[in-house]
Amino acid sequence: MTQPELDITAAEFPQPETMQDLIHVLRRFGVNIAYWGEGEAKSEDQLLREIQEGESVFRETTAGELMRDVQGVGVDVFYYDPETGSVYRLREDRQVFKDGRTRSRSHIPESLSEKRKPAETPLEAAERAVREELQIEGELNFRHLGQRLHTRPSVSYPGLNTRHNVDIFGTMISPQQYRSEGYTENRDGLTSYFVWEQFSQDSQKAV
């Protein structure tokens, strides 16, 4: 997909500070929020929190469209089983909202995805993602695997195009950090479930 050009920087485009500001901007650009907070969609409260914390930034394209800009990281988490010689890769299976709604995360290409915070380096964001989402302690080593830039309609916020600039990392966890049953994370009204799948029987094919 062709990347829409951006003609207004974040500093020049006033970022919403209140819910009233956010609704005003969304209406100005014709973004329909009638179905936000339903199905797989997040709520306007969650978007406002992202903007206030600097994880999402509004920009305007040369075509006059509103764009949500996200700087993020993707982390593939691997585990090598010394007994079988198999390598396992963690994947995010699903998210469950506090009201019981469930959305699949099978489309996420890496094990973890996380938005970067202001002034945070990609490596710092990758380590924070693993420690916060998986509650893993101890030493972690990361390998930078590349970068991905894509623009697409947001699943979380329907009607709002989002540009993702993602740094991709890989890490191999130790036996002490490994949980065969997987991991769960509770945050912002969402419970995320992570499960293991066999990746290969050759550790050299992983990180």
C-alpha cells in the first residue's frame, strides 16, 4: 500500500488533550466512532490515553486525511529445549476485554508488539515489552532483525488510518524464564494470552 505523505508535523498539528478535543478532531475529519468499544475495537478513552502518553500521535496527510502515527517494536521470543533440541516461538493468541469481548491476535507477525514511549529507544521499548507483558526477570539479550513501515486501517480504531514504524527484535529466553503453559498480561482492561508453538528443531534458525 502506498504510504500517504505527511505535510504537518506532530508539533504543528495540535494534539488532543481532553476527550472534548479528541471528539472534535475526529468529527472534523469525518471519523465515525459509533462502533468503537464494540467487537474488536478499542474505545475513544483508550485512544486519548495513548495520545496523552505520547504512544500515538495525530498527523494530517497531504490528502487532508487524519493519520494516527505509531512508533513501535515487535519482539519474537524463542525458547530452546535442550532435552528435545526443539525451538519454540511464543505467539500472542488472543485478547479478552473486561466486558468479555474477545479478539484474535493471530495476525500479529511477532510474539509481542508494543508502542514506544517518548524519548524511548527501540531497544528500551523491546526490553520493556518482554518484562511488562511476560513478567520476565533476569538477563535478556536482543538482536535487531530489521524494520517495517506500513500504513493500514486500524483494527483498534475503525475509520482511522494508522502508520506503523516498527523495529523488530528477537530474543532467546533461558530455562529459568520459560513457562510451558505460556503467559498472561492484564493491562488497560485487556487480558492478553501468549502460547508456545514449535518453531524448528534447529536452534540456529532462531535468534
